[in-house]
Amino acid sequence: EWLQSVQATMILSVIFSVLSLFLFFCQLFTLTKGGRFYITGIFQILAGLCVMSAASIFTVRHPEWHLNSDYSYGFAYILAWVAFPLALLSGVVYVILRKRE
């Protein structure tokens, strides 16, 4: 059941990222000059938090890797931990970003 929660949070992260992209394009054409991309940033920050929680659950709940040193986490695990701060950073940039002309 813990693996299903990891899968669900990663799927939520992808959904939030895609929503963030679509909302960015919608706000790009409808937002007034000088407006901020708050909704886009919030969805991107939620995506980053979902990646963090999924990677954290996967780290804590996979028991055989803690006992046996023959296993490794792999590139997807490392990619998830790299994606977490990048998603949070892009969310913060979206919140700070103002629309120009």
C-alpha cells in the first residue's frame, strides 16, 4: 500500500505540473499588465511538494535497501530528488514573475 501512495503522489505531481503549464498559458493571455502568476506558482509548488512526499515515502518504506548494500536507488530516484527543488524554485519564480506588455 505504500507503493500505491508513492505512485499516487507522483501522478498528482504530473497533474499539477500540467495544470500549471496550461494555467500559465491562460494567464499569459488574460492577465492584466503588471499582474502576477499566483495560481500557476501555487500549482507548481504543489507539484514540488508531491514529488518530495513521494520520494520521502519511497526512501523510508523500502526495507530491503536498508539492510542489503547490493541494491541501489537508481536514476529515477535521483531524478525525483533533483526535480523537487527545481519544481519549488519554478513555483517561486512564477509567484514573483510579473506580466509585461
